[in-house]
Amino acid sequence: MDSLPQALAFVQASCRRRRVAPADVLRLTLVLEELFTNTVIHGYGGSGAGDLRLAIDDTRTHLSLRFEDEAPAFDPLRHLAEALPHRDLPAEQRPVGGLGLPLVADLAERFEYTRRGPRNCLRVTLPRTT
């Protein structure tokens, strides 16, 4: 978790260079925080012993965050389907946690996962607001 500020600074600097609208920077930051936190806590067991790679791609209409880690294989899209039914329950009946992936999926126009060798590779594509 100690590296989260560096990851966020990378997103901020990349977005500043690309002149990304503040609302889009906030959405991209939220996506990064969710993926980063889940990876450190669940993928790396809170140990922080693992590599993460980030990249941002942009077009006039979209922003994409590429997020790669070397944690055990984890397909968030498969787990997303398991989390979605709980969103309709009252708060007191929901299991603790499990809302981060649906939040990322709600923000994203595309949410893609592949496993390449030892790496989980995610691409989250958001529409630009301006």
C-alpha cells in the first residue's frame, strides 16, 4: 500500500499531460485505487510483495487504464457476476465488501481481463466526458 501514492501521482501526471478533464481524472483515480487496493490485499495477501505495472492510453473519446500484476490468477469479470446480485439487497443483508468491482464496471465502457504468463492483465476503458 506504500506505493499507492506513487501510482496515483502517475495517473495525475499522465492525465495532466493529456489535458484530461478533472471529472475524468477522478473516475480514473477511483478505478486505480480500487484495483490497486484489491490487488495488494487479496492478490498479494497484504504483504506488498509484488510487481504492478500501469499504463494509460487515450483517444479523443476514451481513456484506458492498463493494470498488470503478478498475483495468482484472478478474473474479476467472473467474480463481478457473483457480486452483482448482492447490490439489490438492503445494506444490512449484503455481505461486507464486494462492491468495488461493480463500481469499476459501472464506470467502465469496457472492462477486459486476460492472463499472460504470470500476469493478470486488466484494461478498463472509460468514456471521456468532454
